[in-house]
Amino acid sequence: MSETAVKAPGVPDANRWKALGFIALAQLMVVLDATIVNIALPSAQQDLGISDGNRQWVVTAYALAFGGLLLFGGRIADLWGRKRAFVTGLAGFAAASALGGAATTGAMMFGARALQGAFGAMLAPAALSLLAVMFTDAKERAKAFGIYGAIAGGGGAVGLILGGFLTEYLNWRWTFFVNIPFAVLAAAGAYFVIREPQGTRNRSPLDVPGVVLSTLGLVALVYGFTRAESDGWGDSVTVAMFIASAVLLAAFVLVESKVRAPLLPLRVVTDRNRGGVYLSLGLAIIAMFGLFLFLTYYLQVVKGYSPVKTGFAFLPMVAGMITGSTQIGARLMTRVPARLLMAPGFLLAAGGMLVLTQMEIDSSYAGLMLPAILMLGLGMGTAFMPAMSLATHGVQPRDAGVASAMVNTSQQVGGAIGTALLNTIAASATTSYIKDHIATAAGRPQQQLVQLQGMVHGYSNAIWFAVGILVLAALIAVTLVNAGRPGTTAVAGSGDEVEEEVAVPVVAH
């Protein structure tokens, strides 16, 4: 460890803004990777001879490793030190990306994606908790997390554009290799500029039973929802996964309530405000993930957009997120209670989705989609900033890593639920529509039109559910989140009133 690795507590870090740049760069790499790989998947599948039945593992292997190991990754960051975990996570992610780019078989690709997920699960909580302990001034912290959150939120659309260019003009392998310069630059910068405050590590012995139970429970849960999307909710393996997950996570809670040094201290999740944040954010991600999927298919399949043009079509949403997080959420989060930003933000996003329920085959992008996705971006950006300011509300610095991991876990699980649940609703509505209308369609062109109409009908039905989910998220925020002005709060066990810790999300895909 370099001599710049730690700093005295209570002294602002002179390099904190440089550190924010390198940490945000690492986060951009992780978010880019998710959307880039999705665009490259058809080309990679053909080159590597991956069957249609197995291609889902390119996405699923990453999701299982990332979602299952997040709590463990957060605890490792608290134990090792966040800087060390961050740099190690970056180095591992770069090596796994090189392996994926050089893959010659499907199995090699699946292994590389699982390794990316594992190192990402170490990298993400370390990044969040580093910012939480480095930025101690409320206004500075709001600005820092506004910038970081905007990069994290906007990276997905940038990934669509970059992935389209790389796949179209170079080769799908470059969608993996492009991570390497990001990782090397972020790791080198972090090594030289990041300094952790002293006394923020958690040196308690590792809770091995907790690690095993939480990892297996979360893997079973994420795989259950992934399986439900492809094989149906009544599939025997799907049901078995959900039952196994319930048993394992219940055993995990029991173990955590008994051991002296738990992996996840239950006080982290049972606090009213933190619980409200985790739950409302998870619900919001359920709605958003399903929507991204539907809009991507709508633009490419129904409207005939190229991958690059689709990425550009999402840019107004990114602009809305940046404005909502840096100009509205970050400016007001130290002045008004969080729920007075969270609930209106979720409702504004729900309003944007309500507009999208009116989609037709010939709907105008400028007339319908543009105002809707601007509302979505503004609403989500405004709601996420104050929500993140409470994500580690009252948590001791030594638990910042695992508390940050809980934010990522709620979103990773929310993403898996959203993709499976809303996709199932859309597919069912589409099938029903086509069945009712295909008999009256005369000729092949008319039948193709009915199929497209059925797809759009399915998307609209599912988006109605997403509207309801966002309204529920707003109600939870109003009901459970009752913290006062976010600038100060009592930290558990300290006896002093200090500025609270914050964390921001990883937008998992």
C-alpha cells in the first residue's frame, strides 16, 4: 500500500475531485460493458457457434456472478480497504475482458463473463463506499454524487452507440477489448490519488456461513427470474429455484441474527429510511429495466432503427437524468426532506411511462417518445439523488461497503425481476392479440402488420404495469422515508450528529 493510501479522519482529501474522475471512469466502464455486450451478442454467437438455447448465458453468467457476490464484495471492501478492493476489481475486470475478447469457444466466453461479474461485484461497492467516506461536506457530496450518478445513468445509452459502432465497423471482440484502457487508466489513477480516511475498515473475521448462504440464495433468486423469462413461471426448475432461494435467504437472516460479526448486520436493512430506499429503488429499477428492453425492441424491430440510431434516440433520456440529478436533486437534497424529491420524481417518471402506453406502430418519435423519455429521465434523476443520500443513512463507516452493496443488490434483483416479469406480461398480451386478429388478416403483408401490432400492444400492456410499480415506489417513499433535512443525521453508535454517508447506484443490466 502506498503512503498516500490513508489520510487523517476529518481532513478533506485534497485529491478527492481527481479521485471522483477515476471512480466515475470505472463506473462508466461497467455500465458501458452491459449494453455493448448485448449489441455484440448476435455476432459473437455466430462466430463462436453458441446455440440459441445457450446464448442467454452470455448475459446470465455475468448477472449471476455480479448479483450473487455483491454482499461478499462489499464486505471485502470493508475488510481489505476500499482502495485495494477497487484497484483489484479493476485489474480483474480488465483481465476477464481480455479473456472474453479472445474467446474461441462458448464455454470460454461464459467463463469470461462470470469473471467479469465476480470482479464487478468487488469493484462496485468499493467505488460507492470510497466516495461515501471521501466526500464529507454535504454540498460537495451532493455535487460529487450528482456527477457520478449522471455518468452511471447515461452510460447505458453511450454503450448502445459505442457498441453499435464497434460491432458494425470493427469486430464484436472490440466490445470486450475496449474495457482494458478504461480499467488501466482508472486503476493507475486510483492508485496514485485515492486516500482512505483512517479507522474506516471493518477488521472483524469474515462470516463464512453468511457468505455461502447469501451468495447461493441470491444466485438462486436471480437465476429463477432469468429462467422464468425463457421457460415460464410454472417450469419445475424455476419453481425449485424460488423455493431454494427463499430457504437459503431465510437461513441467511437467521445466521446473521446470531453471529458476532455478520456479513450483513441486520441493522443496515431494518432501519426505516434505509429499508424504504432499498425497496423503492428496487421497484423503480423493475419498471425501468423492462422499459429499456421494450423501447430498444420497438425502435429496432418496429421502427427499423439501427443500433447506433437507437442509442442516439435514448440520449434525451440521458440529458434528463443529468439535469435531474445534478441540477434538481443535488441542489435540493440538502434543503428539503428526501421524500419530497423522491415521490414527485417517481411520479414524473410514471407520467412519462403513461405517455408511452399510447404507442402505436406509426407513433412519432418527436411527438410521443421524446417528451415521454425526457419526463422519465428528469423524474428518475431527481428521485435517485436524494434516495442515494439516504442509502447508508446512520451506518458506521466500517459498514459503508456492505451498505453500498445492498443498494446494488436491490437494483440487480430489481433488474432481474423487471426483465422477467414485464417481458412475460408483454409476451402474453402479444400472443393473445395475434391469436385474436391473425385469422382476419388477408395475405402475408397483413399478417406481418398484425404481428407488429401485437408486439406494440404487448409493450403497452407491460408499460401499464410499470406505471403502477412506479406509483407504488412513490407511495413507499412517502410512507417509509421520514428523515429530515438530509444534511445531518446521527450515525449509529457514535453519539454525535454528523453528516450522513451516501452512495449511488450501479445501473445494472
